[in-house]
Amino acid sequence: MSKQRRRPNRRLLPYTTIRSAASGDVEAISAVLRHYEGYIARLSLRPVRDVYGCTRLCVDEAVRHRLEIKLITGILEFHAS
């Protein structure tokens, strides 16, 4: 019997939220950023060595910030009809 990975039940963003975000609504853009917060954090992980030589993963804030800016730019350039 094979083990299956269980993924959390992720809900899609409502179309009205996407449309509002594309038109520049700050609260809707914040909702989109909150929705993708974990994914952005995961993409921003970088290995870091501590003073004892152990490697651990830490969120690179500069990368996280750049990804958030790219997402906001993509939202504002999106043409919802």
C-alpha cells in the first residue's frame, strides 16, 4: 500500500477578490498577498550556516520582498474581464 501525501484543502481566491485587486483595491491586494504568504515564504528559503557550521533554512527577506513586489505588479497588470 503506497503512502499518499495529504495536502491541506486549499481554497481558491474568489473571482471578485481578484477583480478588485486588479482594479487597485488595497484590501483585495492584501488578501491575495495573505493567500500566497506561505508559498512566497517557501520560495524565499535559503540555506544559512551558523557559527558552529550547521546549515539551516531561513527566509531571505530580500527575496521575499522581491517576490511580493512581483506579485503585486502582476496583479495590477492583470486584465480581468
